[in-house]
Amino acid sequence: MSQPPLTDRVRHFEETFGRLRRELTRVVVGQSDLVEHVLLALVAEGHVLLEGLPGLGKTLLVRTLAQALDLSFSRIQFTPDLMPADISGTTLVEETPEGRRTFRFSPGPVFANLVLADEINRATPKTQSALLEAMQEGSVTIAGERRELPRPFLVMATQNPIEMEGTYPLPEAQVDRFLFKLQVGFPEPEDLVGILDQTTGNQVPRVEAVCDAGTLLEMGRLAREVVAGSAVLGYAARLVLATHPDRPEAPEPIRRYIRYGSSPRGGQALIRAARVRAMVSGRYNVALEDIQAVLRPCLRHRLIRSFEGEAEGLEPDQLLEELLRTVPPEDPAR
Amino acid sequence: MDEMELLEKARQLAARDRQVRALGAAGGALCPGAALALFLVLLLSLSGQPAWQGLAPLALLPAGAALKEFLQPLRLVRAAYQADRNLGLQERLGTAVEWLLSERPRSLMAQVLLQDAASQARLVRPRAAFPQRWPGGLRTGLLLAVLAITLAGLPPGRLSWQRPDAEALTAARRQAQELRHLLHDRSLHLQSARLLEFQARLEALERSLESPGVDAREVLERMTALSEELQGSPELASDPGAAQDAAADRQGQIRSARQLREAARALAEDPASEGARSLLERLADAPESSEEVGGVAARALESLRKGDPEGAARALAQGQGEGPGEGREASAGEGPTPPGEGRQALANPGQQVQPGQGTGEADFGRGTTLEHQESAETRSRDFVLERQSQRTADWTEEYRRLHPPRRDHLPSADARVPGRLGEGPTLRDSGQALGRPRVGDPARVQPQEGFHQARESAEAAVAREEIPSTRRDLVRDYFEGIDPRL
């Protein structure tokens, strides 16, 4: 079966993305940037860490996304007594009518296209690490047997920045596996009015499934074909390098307030997300502005602040702003 | 086709980029170039040298900067990316051109990108993509450049810090004045283009004297040359016939003197030289020989006839010092020196004529007296009056400047003024008459007696000598000041 022309595929991509965005924004009021970034991560097949205060619609967003995508969805409420097997599944002993005992694998909630890991920082590190292999490899190993997770596999984790008592902050290795860390902000007054009006009546907006797993995978494939020139790749690399305090190109605030900079995975995240954004914009190439647009969600959770940075209460976004200001888009060596 | 169009557009963009960079670099280098040029122009002007040479950095620095940019190869990818940024094309052109020039496999997306970029490139104008941007210091550079060019265009020496030689300047002005009078005098008798040319040259020299950084000594030399040229031009003489005769006479005298010298040389080599003898005979009889040369030749010939070659050589040696023009240079002080004449005085303006240094009369208030000036036919009345007023204005200061008082290292305390001795008794004679003691000896006369003798002697000398009245008062005041009775 021959593929339709590329331009048609690109047009279909834009249409699908637009419909998804519309469906989500019908339910999630006043979080357009958040919705946009969640969809970018979705197409880029990247996991998202949502951080925000309770009641801002994090869970609603993920649930609505699952409805709009027509994908299998599971929700895991992370608690301190949650065990890894509660996530990945377990092998049960079953007795057949003939009296024979057999092992049957009972898949955990991780076996879904879209997994909502609610309040992920409330589980113990042992349980949190159960997600590591699933998030990175797209598979889990249970009783020595490796089991593939369905594709697309996306983890949407939420965490509360307050109430830190009794929580287990995610280790850096696990945080690094999230493509984006999105901060859910408080809605604007007019958005809040819309939320109050929309969610307190009998009529709850109904979400239609506009995209299936195949379409989503095709969109991801198309986005990865978007051309990134050397100037764009170089810019992304310079940005990532500039987050390291020991690099000469690092600006002064980075040297002072950052202990460890972004890993190369951060650079990969930049390009992956920028490619999707270019495709959403109807372009066949990645532009510098795509990199700049996805810099904060891609890198903010990859900067490990120093003691001084934490003491000063400096947010990574402020440092990334400084990075955008000081790192020139054009390569000085060219 | 799209690819060819895209490449061609990339070349155009790169060429325009290079041009803009070159002009920008030239503009950027203008400010330091102009500053350096201004510095050099000031330096050269103040040192009295041609200032236009200092303008070289003004052209060289911008040209060098522009040339450096022009020598860079065309960078298509960079120009395309830059055009993207300037036109907001979101890296379409740059990515497409880079993909086009690279060896990467042409994916479907890349091909669509090339088509998209080519369609965009058709709308791109290189001038719009690379507008000429001038550096911030261009205005300052232009101002400095205009200033440097203006300063370089000033007449030489306008900014010179070297003050003209005051003495040379005074001498040159005096020389110019004399030449002007001379030309005026000649113009009363003669109107010729050559005379006008002389006047024009003189005016040019006078104008140059007004320049602050003028080399007065050089102007003076040129004036001297002009004066000599003027006086050596028979056609410009007041009486051309007489001038020609005078010139011919002078040439004859010079020739006679030269022959006299040749005869002396021949006699020195061979006392019985027939050639010398015949040369002396010819000189003694030649009508063009001067009286002196004829006389010397006759004396030498007479000595030869008496068989005394040494006497002849002595006569010739004595006569060689008297030849006009060929002998020693006539020195100032050997008589009344008319203004404007005498090479020694012109060539050495700072060296004043020293009375008493010559063999004639001292030029102490006499060389330029009214009597002498009036006797010179070539001097105008106005010039004489002006000259007189200048020279007799303040004798005291002039005399002190010319002859600063000094004390001779003699075993006595006599103060001596250098110069030619007068006719009366000197202080030394007075001291001898008084029985001047040697150093350390006891006095032989009473101070009162010595004072009276010295005073009478001095007053007699004052009355007898031609001493200016102010000096007489000085002598009287001196003796009154040391009079022991007062």
C-alpha cells in the first residue's frame, strides 16, 4: 500500500494535532501552553512530569487526553505502601479444572498506552524505580521474563511541590527520563470563571476520540523526519553545554547556582520536541525558535541546583532565561 | 531546477553578504584610520613637514579592512542562515542549502524542504536580506577624516611649533625691504617683463615670511640669490651700458689676476721660466689690467730683469692679495658697506659687523651715516631716512648687544673694550704713566692723586675722541661716583 504524498501527510498531521488540541482545551480551561506541551511530548513519545498544586487539573488533563486519543489508559495512585509489583504486575498461580497448577501473568497498570502516575513522589524509591525500565525501554522484566509494553507508551506523572513531608523526591536518573517537566500554573481570572461555570453544572463536556494509536505513531514517525540543520543542532548543543558550570561558555549565574547541568538526553529532548513543534507549525525544518520554545520544559528538571542556588530560591526557569539571553543563536566560530 | 535556483540565490546572498561585510569593515576601520591620520597630520604639521603624507592611514586602514573581507570565500550556508534570520524565514534557506551541499541522503522530507525553500528564495532580494549597516563610529570617523583633511590642506608650517629664527627673520625682512627699494629704483628707469618677474618673486618671498612656520634662513638665502641675480643682470641695471662696461672691466680684472697667479706658480716651479716672464710683460703692458695688477707685474718683471727671482716672487705674492674678486673675500668692516651689498653680511645675517675687526675704519656709527647713504646714487631718499631712523634709534642698547662688556684676563683690573684703539692715550698708557704697580705691590701714589690724574686723563680723552654724548655722561658720572671728596 503506497503512502499518500508527504504534503498530505503533513496536512493530516496538522489537522489531527489541531483537533486534539481543541478537544483538550474544551475540557481543560485556560491551560493552552500546558496542553500544547503535553501534545508535543505525546507525539514525540516522551514522558511528562506534571508539577503543580492540588486541584489545578493535572489528573483531568491526562484523563481527557486518554479519552481523546482512544488509547488504553491506567491510573496509578502512588502511596508509600505501593509495591513495584503493583505497578508492573505479578505472576499468579492458577489451578485448572483438571487440577493442574499453572502460572499466569497478571499485567499491572503499567501495561497501558497512557499511564497516569499520580503523586509519583509519594511512593518509595524502590517502587519509583519500577517505572525506570518501563519508561526508558518500553518494556518490563518480571520473573526473568521481559515483556514489551504497548506502543505508544506514555507516562504522565504528577507531583505536588508542597507537602514534601513523607514524600520521596524522584532520583535524578528517573527525572532525566521525562521528556518534559511541565509546571501547572494557577489559571487566570477569566479562565477560573470558565472552570467554575463548566465544572459545577450537570453538563460535562464530552470528549471525542480523534486519534488512535496508529495515527499517533505515524505522527511521531513523520515528526522525526523533519530536517534539523547544523545551525539548529549546534545551537541546541551550545545551550546544553552552557548549563554546565565548568564549561567556559556557561554564563555567570549558571556557574554560581548550578551544580550539574543537563545530560545529552536533554539535548535529544530538545531536538525531538523541536521537530514536533516544527511539524505542528507546518515546516519541514527545525528553526531556532523551536529550540527556544521547548528549552524550559526540556531542561528545567535537568539542572541540579547548588546549595547556593537552592538557598537563593532561584528557579531553573530563571537560569534558562539567562541562558537564552547569553548564548547566541549563531555559532561564533562559523 | 529548484535546487539550481536555490544555489544561485545562495550565491547572490553570499556575495551581497560579503559586500556588506566589506563596507562595514571599511566603515569600522574609518574611525581608527581617521584618528591615526589626524595624529600624523598634526605631528607632521607641527614639525613643519608636508602634512598630506599623514593622510595615508585614512585610506589604507579602511581599504585594508575591506580587502580582507573581500578576500574571504563565499560562504553560502552562512549567508543563507543569516538571510533566514534577517527575513524571519525560520532557517528554511539555511537548512535547505546546507542539505543541498551535503552528502546526506535525500529523504522525502528533505526534498519537500528544498522545494519549500526554493519557493521562498524566489521572493528574497539580497539587498533586503542584507541591508547595509554602518558601524556606530562611522560619524565620528567621518568627522575626524574631514578634520584631518582640512588640517592637511593648510599651508605648510601653519601649525609649526618651531618659531622662526628671529635674527634671520629680521635680516630677511631687511633684505626684502632693500630689494624692494632697489626694484623700485630700477623701475623708474626701466620697464621690463623680467623686472616684473623679479617683483613677483620678491612678493612671494615676502608673503612666505608672514607664514608662522617659515624657515627664515632659507627665505633669506633665496632673497640673497635673488639679489645677486638682480645685480648680475645687465639688462636690469639703471644704466645698461655702464653696467656692461663694469661687468667687462671686472671680468678683465679677474682674468689679469688669474694670469698673475699663473705667473707666480710658473716662477715658483722654474725661476727662469720664459713663459712667466712673457706673461708678466703682457700684464704690465695690457690696458685691461688694473693699476694694481699692472704695478705688481711691473715690479716682478723688474726684479726678474735684475736677476732676482725671489724678489719677483715676493712682489707677486704681495700682489695676489690685492686682486679684486680673486683674492680673499671682502669682509664687512673694511669700509662703508652699502645695504644689500657684501656677500659676507648676507650669508651670515646673525653675525654683526664688528667694528675694529677689519683693516679700515670701524663701522661704528659711520658705515651707514647719512653722508654715505646720500653719496650712493642707487639709494632713494626714503630708504636712507628709514635706515637712519632704525640705526640711530637707541645706540646704547645696540652697543651693549653687539659688545657685551667683558673683563680681560690681565694682571691688572683694567676694563678694556675690544675695538680699534683711538688716537689718544689708553688706560694702559695712563697706568704706565702713573707707575702702575704690579699685583701685590704697595701703592706708589695717594688715591686722591691717582684719582685726579685718571679723571683728567679720561676727560681729556672724552673731549678728544669721537664718543657719543651718552657715553661721555657715563664717564663723568663714573668719576663723580668715585670722587673721594664726595
